Amino acid sequence: MMKKNIYAILLCCLAAVSCDSFFDINLKDQPTLEDTMSRSSTVKRYLAHLYSYIPRDENVRNYEGATVLRSDESLVAKSQYETFWYKVRRGEYGADNAVDDASANPWKRFYTGINECTTFLTNLNLDKEDSPQLITQMEGEARFLRAYYYFVLLRQWGPVIVWGDEAADQGVKAETLDRNTVDENFDFIISELDKAIELLCVEVDDSGLGLSLASNKGRATKGAAMALKTRVLLYRASPLYNGQNGSGIYNGLQNTRGEKLFPDYDAAKWDDVAKAAEDLFALGRYNLATSPTATGSAIERAAANYQCTWFQNWSINTEIIWGWWYRAWGDESLGQGCDVAYAAPAGGKIALAGYSLTSPSLKLVDAYPMWESGRYPILGYAKTGGMLDCSRPLVDPLSGYQATGWTENYVQQVDVDPAWALPFKAHNSTVGRDARYYSNFVPNGFWWPSSTTNSGGPVRFTCYNSPSATAPYSETDACNRVGYVWRRLYKAGNPLKDLTADYQSMSYVYPAFRLAEVYLSYAEAENERTARDAAKAIEYVDKVRERSGLPGLQASYPDIDFMNAEGTSTIGEVTRTGREWLRWMILQERMCEFAMEGQRHYDMMRWMKAMEEYNVENWTLHVTADNYEDSYERVSDDYIGGRSVFSQRDYLFPIGSPQISQMTNFTQNPGW
């Protein structure tokens, strides 16, 4: 699957699905199952099939990856291409209308995958044609996948039913089913990953397996299981699943057996996160991706290094611990280039078939550090009407950031050639930002990073209500309604002129787990654990920042006493303790480093910060202004579409009506 010749194999030949079954499990008659599991060729096809259930986290508009749309890092233009996640963002969903994959309810799909993994594991002993080493590897892969599917259920709904090593009981009365506790869920997932770690090879082409790396890249490895374990433990230690920040939201939630579903706070859970990360580091296998051929200025080299996380071939990319190919999906047969098309400017002088649907939020744009000082420029926002107001940023006065004004004769530095990217008038908020900022965004007024466009030559991306804009505003047609283009998946120089050649030919690996995440998870654990080690936490944050050319935290913030967990430091209008400042910076760094990689939403969920961060007006640049200068005013009434709504109940998704209608005594999440 991950390499196209792997994930394309689905086990259609392995018998039909039992539609009468409560869990819709693939039941196979014994002779067929014995025959299937006794032959090497069909065993391997069955294993490939197990990968077909992996979450579609790479799809930012549908399925599991659309939590990007739900989060505060993105603002997706309202259009005729609405998905169910638009409703989720507006709070227009519940148990009654969350019924299937298309309506954000993949419960059935993942339980089917779980039971397929169990069937495979239970019958793997029938395989007499493969070597013991390969059978061991395949067992590890199936255990890894089963643990992953349970975790995907847990991160959306909270604690679910855990069947353990047994297949779902087909004879069970649905009305007797109820959830296991949070600890029981995590304990099983972690125990499965521990087994997988023991069974899996560091690389799938290890001696004795007879598997070539070229044709099997993407199969689970020891590092993949270790990375997933670190993420699972990070979630388990975080407030949502560990004491709820003292809020008591889920304190009284019990299943029908009278078991308290959510545990009290246990600080030792942070120790487990640190240990899991250290175990992965000890493999000595992974490094942050960097470009061996990067040239130019320091910021150009830093941008090239950061872009390697997506664009460097994963046969040499030592940062990607595990991932998969972008699957073919999307409108107008754009395939793997679909996300680029959704983000690219709509039509006009720059791009063919661009939809201007997926844009960064102003909050995401504001998050990135300043290149020279290394400081995060925006410390938060003042409130208007009880909600964060992105037109009233709390600016760090020592950062070097200016929220207003203009820089004349600005020279764009990343992914352009000064021979054609001539100096221009740039808004001060876009000047002097870090390399990732320019790798991720094309701000209003900047040169599109290609010398060839629909107009023939290079053009500046401008968006306001005038035909002189290269992406003019329209009340009815697709247009950029935020003021910034999300360009992370766009390689500079691609003309985006030919539908087949420029979009359909795009082929990226989705970095589901990469080393930068483990570094920041480790830093978070070192900051939160009882035996806090702020120096070590800072060391691992700095590793990620250094790749992007930024100074270390202590060099950037000599005015903060990070080592004193409870001592306070004040910057501008914001006062925090040493632990709180470091926690905030780690979350800011995660927001910048993993923008639109599906991390931000779950960070806000597990830290229970979404109530404040998500309930905001739709702040954008003033794209309905009739000139460039006025378009940089921040407004909340240009965007078409309802604002984000988040209430306390939204920390966990409702158990859908298809499940509740059968499991009539199943404990629903509070508020639903």
C-alpha cells in the first residue's frame, strides 16, 4: 500500500462481508480461511489488506484529516464543495447525523479493520510457507495496525470497546455492550505496541526477510511502533485523558458496570512519554531531514531543509519514521495533487483549476517566529465580545514584529529568483519571518514562486476586490477569502498550467510520524513531569528550531527564567510561569512545524484549550477592499460562512446513531 504496488492490493477474494453482523465483520468459512492462511501469496495479500484501513489523515477536507478544517489553523472557503466537516466546524452535527464515513463517523470501518487484524493474528500459525523471521515481522505489523486503529477510535470518541486478542463476539447481545475505561483502552494499545516493538525489524529489508526496501517501503517497522507508542503515551498523559485539568468534566462518567471511565491525574504518565521517546532515540536510525544541496543565504538554506520533510524522497529521508503515499482522491481526477489544487488561487493569472478553498488562518500565520530574534511575535489576542480578536494581537515588543505599516522595496528571499521577483511594497507583518513561514505561505502581495504561470511570466499573488488583483474577490465564484495561500505541498517552479502533467503527476509521502514530532513530545514530557528537566526540554525544542535556522530559546528569551517552574516572567501584557512559558512555546512550535499535518486539533483537544481557541469570528484580511493597501486591514465580516463554534461537549465526538440504536445501553459522551 504505501508503495503503490503494496497498498493497491485489497483482499476482495477473501470472502464477503456479513452485513447482518453488528460489527459488520468479515466472517470467513473455515476451509477458505485455512486455504488462505496456508499459502504465502495470500497471507501477504491479506496483510496488505490490513493496511487499507489506515486513517485518511492526508485528506484535509474529508475523513480523519479534516480535523485540520475543524481546528484554528485553517479557514476553508465556503463553497459548493462543502463536506460534513464544515458542519462540524459550525457545530451543526450530533449523534443523529454522524452516521458513516462521509459524515465523520468511521466507527464501523475501524472496528472492521481491528477484527480483520485479529483474524489474521489468530490464524497466522497456519502459514507454513514463509520463514519464521517473516512470520514474526508480519505478526508485528498486524499488532501495530490493530493498536493504531484502536488509537484512532480513542482520539475521536474517548474510551471505546476493547476486544483484546479475541474477535468481536458475533453472538453478543448489543444491549449488553458498553465502553471500557480510558486506562483499559490505553493499556491494551500500549501492550500491543510493546509486543510489536519486540517483533518488528528496524527496516523491512533486514537480513533474513527477503524483502526489498524499494518495494516494501511503508510497512510498519520497530521505529513506527515506537513513534506511535510515544504519541499514544503523550495523549494518555495530557489533561483530557489525565485529570481534565481539574475541570471535572468527565469525573462522573461511568459505564453501565459502574466503572469510572476517566482517571484522576497521575504525573507519572509524563515519565512514560519521556522513556518511550528515549527508546526511539536509542535506535540511532533517524535524523531531521536536511538538504545536502541547499545553497544561497541562510534563510534559503533553512527553507530548503524544512521543505525536505515533504519533498525529499523517503528512501533517503531519515526523518520520516512511517508514512504512506497520498491516496488518489479528489475532484476532477486531480489525484495526489488535489490538496495543491484546493489551496492554489482560483483560475486567473496564476493557476489552472485552483479552488482557493484551503487557506491558513490568521492565527496560524501569526504563530511563526521572527527570523532574527527567534521570538514568537504574537503572545495571544485581546478579546472582543468574549472571543479572541485577531485584529488585536498582543505583540511581543522585543520580537521585532510590526503589525502595521509597510516596507518599501522589499526583496522576497525564498523560492524566487531576484532576476524576476523584483522588489515590491510588503506589509510589515510579512517581513522578517522564519523560513517555514515562507515555505508554507504566499502572502497577499508576494511573488508566486514560479517564473511560469498562466499569464506566461511571473506574477504577484494579490487578492482584493479589483480586476487589477491577480486573484480578485468574487461574491459567488471561488476566490481566496483569507489573504494568504497555503503552499506547503507546492514545489516552487511548478507552472500549474496543465491539468494532467502538473496536478495528476504529483506524488508525495504523507509523513504520519516524523522525528520532529518525537523531539517535541519529549520536550513536552520533560517540561511537565514531576522531576522536570527544563534544560533538556529546551534542548529538544532547539533541535527543531535549529533546522529552520532559528536561535535557541534561551538566546531568544534571556528575559524568561525557564528553569524556575513556578517563577513568573512578563513579556508585554502577558505573565506566565517558567513552566507555562515553555509549555506555550512547545505548542507554538508544534503549530508551526506541523501546520496542517493533523496535529493541531488533537493538541487543542488533549490540552482542553479549544473552548477558548476555536470560538472566534472569521478573521481575514480585508479581501473586499478595492486596493492593495486597504486589503491588509483585519476584518471579521468578509468571510462567507458561519464561524467556528465549540462547546464543552465537543472535546469528544458523539457516539453515532447507528451504534446507539443497537447498543441501547452504551454510555454516550456527555452533552450528546
